[in-house]
Amino acid sequence: MLNERLEALGDYPFQRLADLLAGIKPLANEKPLMMSAGEPQNDPPPLLAETVARHAHLWGRYPGNEGTPEFRRAVADWLDRRYRLPAGLIDPDKQILPLSGTKEGLFMMAFLAVPQDKRGKRPVVLLPNPYYHVYSAAAVMSGAEPVFLPATRETGFLPDIDAIDPELLERCALFYLCSPANPQGALASMDYLKRLVALARKHDFVLLADECYAEIYDKEAPPGALEAAAALDGSTDKVVVMHSLSKRSSAPGLRCGFVAGCPTVLQLFRRLRSYGGATVPMPLLAAATELWREESHVLENRTLYRRKIDIAERLLGGRFGFYRPPGGFFLWLDVGDGEAAAKRLWAEAAIKVVPGGYIAKPDADGVNIGRSYIRVALVHDLDTVEAGLTRFVRALA
């Protein structure tokens, strides 16, 4: 059974990309540029290394599953500030847990949320299409049926929750939502989130909001699922959110995030993680605590990403279906044939990008809504982004 489920996952997107480009020699006079992975290259604040060094004496201690009271308090305070939550909505001792990066939590949550059956039928996990590959893998490995909801230009690059078949909602055990969306950068509005929270309550499924790009936005700060739940009825029932410092603080190597929300879900998740979760080392947890308390570096980081989008708009505006993404740091560009463009960019510009079809699933008619797109990650410094996009235009013009 396990082998069958692993086989059903197919190849990892970056393995597919490696296979696609195998044998193609990139342009020799250009330094290869990886614009495929969403790995921030901005420098993390000095505060990170300084705090780790100050807490070096803690390397000899096993970290606890729940983290430290200081970490949980810092996260709770940040959630309250960022989303203007009512006092007491989040109890740091019952509704927050550290994660070894959100990838761990996003995957493990499915094993907690998905039952053997729901109303006598196979459970469903709903997820956006295009999607982050961990959502699909978690659904398949937990025994659920993954159902991919189109998130196209016509739907505002978010799933049309009003168009979901009621029978699917009745079978739904878990709903993954990413806002700002990866790869399109769309933001779920407060009204959208409130309606989705209401659906989770009505149909008894867990809404898992992946908000790891929430601090990278162009003009308006995206609302959050906890904020919507508070506005709806002041309860976090059925709602959990996940955040990390990878994007917010340019610290992907820190591998530290958190999950917060519904106390019933968090109680079960705490128990599950105690058996199979990877705890965050104490010096790193101390650094994470300080990073959640400090905001100036986040403002600087956000400004840098806006300047990268400015560069992209100047060089790509009016081409490849370019639009200025409201959030995140990806460009979702319509190039006609994503695989052909990826091969050409590697051969003629030494640039790696991800074909959109590798992070989207074909529909019932075999149509892959991502096929004509590529995803481009604007994660490098300003000069590198400008040089890379200049090469990009030259290759695809």
C-alpha cells in the first residue's frame, strides 16, 4: 500500500525539471542563475547569528516538543499585532506549537485530519491547482482523495469556493489554502476567508491556511484565516494557520515555523508531533523568538521585494501576461509552452525556471491549466534580478 501511494505521487517537480534539462548545456558565457526555487537570497538580519551565538550553551540540551514559553509568547504577540486579534483568542500554551519549517506541519496535518472514511465514503482533501507539492503528497499518503480546485485568472487565481460540489464538501476532511498564493501571488480577501471558515464549520473539515508569504506583499497586507475567524464569531474552531521565518526573515536555513489555531486540533497535533516531529534546537528557537519580536528587518525585506517587482514590471510589463503580484515573490508568466520556454531559457540564458505544468494537475479532460506558464522566483539581489530578467527577455523575445 505504501509503495502504491508513493508511486501515485509521481516525480518531484524539481526532479522533473532536472530530467527535462538533462543533456542541455547552458550558455557558456553566462553564470547559471537558479530562478526556479523559492529560496530567499536576501541576507537574514544579524540578530539571527548573534542570538544563536549567545545561546550556544544550549546545544547540549534536547529541545522540547512545545518549544519554550518565550517562543510561544512571541508568536502569540506577533499574531495579535499583525492580525489585530482580540485579546485571549490565542492561548500561547494551548494553541501554538513550533515547527521545523512549515513543510513538516503541512505534511503531518493530513495524518491527523483525515479519517479512514467520512460519512461512509473515502475522505477528500481539497487543494488549489496549481499547488505546493506537499499538499498533494500529504493527501495521497494519508489515504485521502486529493481534489484539485482550479485557481486560474478567471477565478482570481484562487479556488472558486462557491463552485465546489456539495458532495465533495461533505467528504472533505482537510482544505489547504495558500494566501498569498504560490505561484500566482493572489490574496484571499477577508470576505473569502470568512466564507471558507464558515464552510469548514458547516461541513466539519479542517481549514489549513498556509500563510508563509503573508509578510511579503506589494500594497495591502493580506488578511489571515485567524483574523477572519475572529471577525466571524470569535472562535478558532476548525481553523489552523502555519507561518515560518524562511520568507519573512530570509532565513530558510533556520527551519523554524509555527502552527496556531483550533485548540482541539492543536492538542492532537501536539501528541502526533511528540512521536514523529522534528523539534527545533534551543539556540535556533531562541533566534526565532527574537525574530518574531523584531519588525524593522521585515520592513526592509518587503521593500527589497517591491523593488524587484518594480524591475520585473519595467522589463516584462506588457509581455508574457505579466501582472504585478499582490503578494509573494514569484512571477507567473504565460509563455505559451512552459517546458519549451524552460529549455530555451536554460540553453540560451543559463536560467532555470519551473514549468507551470509541473506544479499543476491535468483536469478530467486532460488539460493542465499550468502548461502554458512558468514560475520565476525573484529571490536574488537587485542587480542579479535585473541581469537575469534582461537575459530572460533576450532569450524569449
